[in-house]
Amino acid sequence: DAKTTQPNSMESNEEEPVHLPCNHSTISGTDYIHWYRQLPSQGPEYVIHGLTSNVNNRMASLAIAEDRKSSTLILHRATLRDAAVYYCILRDLIQGAQKLVFGQGTRLTINP
Amino acid sequence: EPEVTQTPSHQVTQMGQEVILRCVPISNHLYFYWYRQILGQKVEFLVSFYNNEISEKSEIFDDQFSVERPDGSNFTLKIRSTKLEDSAMYFCASSEQQIHEQYFGPGTRLTVT
């Protein structure tokens, strides 16, 4: 599985946008970019995924660089409930990858 | 909204004892997984299961571990002879198809003394 690099931690304020970066310079053409998060004392939770185009859902937006070597998860208006560890994961879905390979992720702190 | 459930939430056992961790995946899902997370460390993949057989397993998933889907709803992880280093949170997950997102349960905290 191709590797991703994320900052260890980030901090933001409630009701402000948050941009969580992820570098994946060795991404292959068939790797999808997935984001999961883990709230304190809970299991991981799917957030969003994309291949080439930017994606939006009710939880977040995913902005993917044109060369696909980096991506940014955007929380448009952070709440205290968004405090979690965010994981950027590459999955080669064309080859039918099943397992998720978690890194250390970014620990996001939200200040009231 | 459908969710993955796990029981028990916390299991304490003595070294050398057998434990069975139970999971009820989302009902129309076909792929099932176990992961573990040692305190303060990364979430690690253990095993994936489809069509009543293991489709992939990690190096952690040695002969002491086994998985089973004994009926149409439960998915279990058995550790035959627990070691101190098996103490961790164990998460069950399921997905509708192997390319789809995985839904995780709340986890079972296993403490081996």
C-alpha cells in the first residue's frame, strides 16, 4: 500500500473551517484516497473518498491536487464533535483491496 | 441507521485463557473484518472474511486466532490462549462490497492480566 504523510496534530476554533492536509507522492493511478476519523473512545468512522475530482458529502469536502500527490480534507465549520484523529488512507480498489492500513493520522483539537 | 455492534464492551481475562469477542455486522453486508488497537498505537488490520472463509490475514493473526460466522448474524474472533500483549481494543467492521467503505463497531476492550 502506498504511504501517506500527515501532520501529527492540528488545532482550530469552533465554527471555523479546517483544512487537513495529506501527502501521497507515490500514489498510483488506481489508488483511491479515503479519509476516516476516530473520535475519542470510538471505532474509526468513514468520512469521504475520491479518485481525481473534488468530492463533497454531508460531513466534509475532499480537495485533490491535479497531480494527485496530495489532498486536503475540509471541514467547513468545525464543531467540538469534530475533535478526532483523522486518517488519510490509500486503497487500490481496482485490485480489490480490502484491508484499511492506518497510519498515525492527524489529531485535530477544536477550541471552543 | 444500521450499525455494527460488539459484545462485550470490556473483557478481562487471565493469561492463557480463551476469549471470544462477538460482533453483529450490518445485516446486508458481505465482508467482515477485525482490527485491533493497542493503547496509544495505530489501528492494525487482523483479518478479513468473506463467503465463510478468510480472504486476507496479517502477521498478527497467528494460530492463536480464529474467526467464525456461526450463524447468519454473528461474527466472532477467538483467541485460544491469551497473552499479556493481546491487551487492546478490538474493532469489528463490515462492508457491503469489498470496495465500499467499512463501518466499524464501538470496540471491545480486552485486558489480559
